[in-house]
Amino acid sequence: MSISSTIKSIQDIMRKDVGVDGDAQRIGQLVWMLFLKILDDREQEWELFDDDYRSPLPNSCRWRTWAANPEGITGDDLKSFIDSNLFPQLQNLHEYSTTPMAYVVRDVFTDAYNYMKSGQLIRQVVNKIQEGVDFNKAQERHEFGNLYEQLLRDLQSAGNAGEFYTPRPVTEFMVRMVDPKLDEKVMDPACGTGGFLTCTIEHKRKHYVKTPEDERTLQASVFGVEKKPLPHLLATTNLILHGIEVPSQIKHDNTLSRPLISWEPKERVDCIVANPPFGGMEEDGIETNFPAAFRTRETADLFLVLIMHLLKDGGRAAVVLPDGFLFGEGIKSRIKEKLLTECNLHTVVRLPNGVFNPYTGIKTNLLFFTKGTPTQHVWFYEHQYPAGYKSYSKTKPMRIEEFAAEQDWWGTEAEGFATRQEHEFAWKVSFDELKARNWNLDCKNPHVGEQVSHDPDELLRDYAERQDEISTLRDQLKALLAEALERRP
């Protein structure tokens, strides 16, 4: 049985369990089990090469002890063991072991949850995993990596869980253009399921890793932080799948909850690739971690201020931001002024509708900048749909090949992008013009006249998009009004 059919049959079993409600819970349940199986497979490998290897898990909690035997405990005994023994021990693992891997496992299980109510169905799932996944077989490992990508894509249709997943072509293009070198520290301060970090690992391995020493350098060069439990679990597992042996650099935390000035120079990084959550509101008090001029509860705005702060001089970033940031005023204008005066915002790639469907129809942009020198002019590039497309969908997703046009046009930063040419989808705007526009970066393509579409599908899509934007603004307004009312004497 292939791994994909194994996972499908597992999900079919879980649908019979009254405790599991919806895709997000199903995937959360599946992944903590897969995590323990993958860890056990890795431990078998480590034990083979190191006679002194000691597991960070108590023996009773190791997959081989409670799960591997298909005739092992089941029913109420298994359910009781998981809820009363396995989870409490793993959530307090630091009391048993102080190895880096013990802290990784503890962080993964701190907010993990056993949703399943039937011990018999749990045993069926465990047996399917045991017989269907062998992470020590190279071919299966590769197949499982691809399948894991599919699982993460499935999350996109699981309501709000979609915010954790950035389409693979977008992450790959951003990482390629930033081009992190072997020893450069790369960070994603809102890493979701770890897509940018796994792309970075693959990029470095493909271009820069030549020796075992290079691989050790790579292992220590990627860092991520994620505040939500499910994506943190997914990211940690994702990094193990991509050969990071002890992914202790994936922290379960909120990067915004630290005062900006508390980040020390030694914590600065060379590259940041990120898709910070947008449209969200941070909890009360988070904004006080930032200088007064940039205090807002809009998550994406705070993250951009943080990203600028965390970069070393000469550090490079690629960040996904919504259209609202480009034309927004007030605090958004002050953030953009900081961005253009302290960094070289050399490129904005404007993405078309539907890239993040079905999670959001809001139009998004990729901002590429380097810290330390002010912007002279910003290049804009309007990404085009492939021929015959009017939007993206599950059956017509975005593909990495679509970015070939941008890559051919890109040039090199060392030469000041001197080879770039204006054409029907590319144009540049000077710093002075942007300053005169009060830092409004929503610059329309000067080569295209106003086009009015009468295509009903397109009009309905535009209408749905406006409704999305109105709904987001309404939620933000409600939050602000509630806050104002709370502060009344």
C-alpha cells in the first residue's frame, strides 16, 4: 500500500470517531502520531551508529513500546494510557531529560491534543501508521515529504487553518531570489508549518552543501517561531522530514510579545523570508512592545517593523503583504517611510487574485528589501496568470514555472539591478515620487490603461473580494470600538 493510500485510510478511520471534528483536528491528531513514529525510526538509525545513544523519552512513551505491536493495548486501556500517561509525561519531558530533543518533544506536545474517543479506532490508526510508514527507507522518506506537502495544502481548505500555509511556488521563488548562502542565518518569525524554512534547507543543500561539515553548518542556520500549537507541531515534523535532526530552532512562542529593544545584536539574522498573518489583531498590550510611532494591533504591520529590526545591516528580506499595506495611511505610512529610508525596497512583485484561495481572496504582494541603504527607486512587477487562466483553483494551482519571467528579468543586487528593463508588466517609481504620494506604494501599472471587464465570473470574484475586505475591516473596527469602550472611565 502506498503512503498516500495509507494516510487516506487513516483519515477514513478518524471520520468514524465522534471526538474528531473537521480537517484541522484530523490532521493535528494524525501528525502527533506520525511525529512519534518518525522519531522512533530516527532513533533506530541513531542507535545503530552510536552505541551511547540514549532516548530523551521514557521507555513507556516510545512508539516501539506502546504502539508498534499490532496486538498491543487497545480499547479503553489504550485511550487511558494516551490521556493519562503518554501526554502528561511528554508535556513534562524536561523533568526526565534535558537534551535539546527533549525540549523539542515537550514543546510539540505542550498544546497537542488527543481528540479521538475510541481506543479501538486509535489502535486501527496506530497499526496503519506502523505498517505503512518506514521513515528509514530513502524512497519512502522522499514520498512522505511530498505527501506531507499535500497534507499541508489540505489544511488550506480547513477554514482558518489555511493561514498557516503559503503556496509552495511562492515560498520557492522568494527563497531563490533572496538566495541565502550556506552560513547565513535565516529566520521566519511567523513560520506556520515551516514552508519557508524547508525551502531554505533545500536551496542551501542544492547550491552550497558539499561536505558533512557544510551539512552541520546548514543544520544550525535556520530559525523559526510559531505561536499556534497546530502549525508549530506541523513545522517541527516538517523540519525532521527535511533532515534537520534536532529541530530545536523552531520555538513555540509569539515573536511580537518581546519588546523590540530587547532583541540583542547577536540575535540579528542575515535573511528573513516570511508571510506574517495579516488582517489579524494582536491581544491588548502587544503594541506597547514597539516604539510609539509604530503602535498598532494589526499583526502584519508589527511584523514588518520587527523584521526590519531583526535584520543585520546588509541583511535581505522577502515578505508577503496584502494590498492594504501598500495604500494604507497613518501608522502604515510611517512604517513605509521607515522601510524606504532605512532599507532598499528594490522590488515589489504584485500577485494576481486567488493565490491564497480559499483562505483569502485579498490581493497580495511580495516585498524584497535589503537593510542599511535607503531606497532610490522601487521596481514593480505584475505577475501574470498562465495563458487561459482567470484565477487559481484546487485543480489549477499556481506553479513555480510561472516565476521564470521574473527570474529572467531579475538581475543582481550587486550590480544595482542594472540589467532590468521596463516593459508592459514592469516599471519603476522613484523615492521622491513615493514620498510625494505620502508613501503610497499602490502604484498602478502605467503601461496598462483602465480595463473594464464584463466577464460575470470576474465581476463575481471582484464582488467576493470586496466582501472579504469589508468583513476584515468590520472585524478590525469592532475590535477598535470594543477597545475604546473598555478604556472609557
